[in-house]
Amino acid sequence: AVWYSYGPDLLILGLTDAEASLDFDRVAQRFEQKDIRRGLRRTDIDTLPALLAHELLPLGVVHGSGLEGPIHTLFHPILSDQAARAFFVGGAGGLPPTAGLDTATLGARYSLLAEYVARNGVSEELHREVAGQLCQTRLDECAAWIASWVYHFPESEGPKQLVRDVGQPYPTALVADLGVLFGAPLPEGKRITPGEALRYTQLFERHYVHSAPFDRAALDAIWQRCLALDSNCQASKQRAEAKLGDLGVSVAGR
């Protein structure tokens, strides 16, 4: 599994007991231990959702993505060398896209934050706690959770206030685009060209969050509108589905 701490720092978790790691009740009980709570408070994490917000790639997603490349070992420390070089030149690496059908299915099934949402429902307070963590340093994931907040609670001033509080500019246009990927209607009369459908597909891939997944049917509807206007969309849609899988297939959690 891959979590994050702050800034570009990632926590790569190797787990010897996958079943225990997926035991949500056990994780919640451990969170309530006084020593663990004291330690987390020193990092401004006061609630379980705020902690689970740091989960980026749930258990199984990395292996399910079929990534290829050289292996980091103690005798061949590739990552240590690349990270040190990147630090001095100000570079940063990004996570691989995991919005495809197979990895999205694994993420929905094993995400601890998604499990919390399934048990407790969607609320403004949940969005405030999760976005409050993400919007400090993880702006791609922040935008997705802010868009989810706006989609579920369109009259709330909370999203704009939170973004102001963490010192970030409010991404009005991006939030509107991502809202469409959650299921909000497209602007009246908006023409979907192959390029526009591709742009939404790229947003879907870049901002996909396993704990608050976009609606694949919403992206499929964008491509269907494109197909209704332009036959050239067919080849573009096939290329999109080659990466993301059949958009007509939904993703279900545990």
C-alpha cells in the first residue's frame, strides 16, 4: 500500500498480514489507543478520517497495476539514488495512474477510507476532515475531494472556505469539470468534441481517488454525447477504454 506524510514524501507499506491490515475494526481500535492518538495529534491528525485521508493506493492496487521496471534492493538502491538527485534539483515523482477498471476495483474493495464512508455515510464533516489533510500538499487528490464536496452539498460554502484556510487558490473551473465526473450534468448546450472528451478522460485519470471514485458511467456518457455528434469519437473512445477498461462496467466496493 502507498500512503503519504507531507509534501512529496510517500510511505510505502509492505504488509506481512494482509487480512489484519484490511480489518477496519482493528485499525479503528488501534487509532483509539492513547499513545497512538498522542502521536497523531502532534501531526494535526485528530480523527480517523483525517488519518485515512493519507491512504493513496490501497492494498493490492500496486500489484494489480502490473507495473514494470528495475527493482530497488539493498544491493541495488535505485530509489535512494534517484530520490537524492531529485531532492537537489527540486524534482518530484508522481504516482502511476490507477484509474483503470482492474485497479479501481481493487481500490474500491480495499480502501480503508472507502470502508469508513460505506459505514458512516457521506457528510460535510467527512469532506472537511479529509480535504483538510489533502489540500495542504496533495492538490490533485484535494481537487477531487473538493469536487465531491460540491457535488454532494452544492449550497455549502465549506469547500471555498477550506481552500482559503489552507492558502490555496480555489480551482473553480477544475471543480466544475470534476463534478461532471461524479455525475453532475454537463453545461446546457456544451458541445463534446473528441478533444473535449479526451480532456475529461485525462482529468478522470489524473484526479482519480480510490476513496472517492469518479462515476465511470459519467465519463461513458461524455463519450456517448461525443459519438452522437462526431463519428471520429469512436476511435478515440476505443483508445480511452484501452487504458481505463470498458466504461460501461461499474466499480463496486466491499
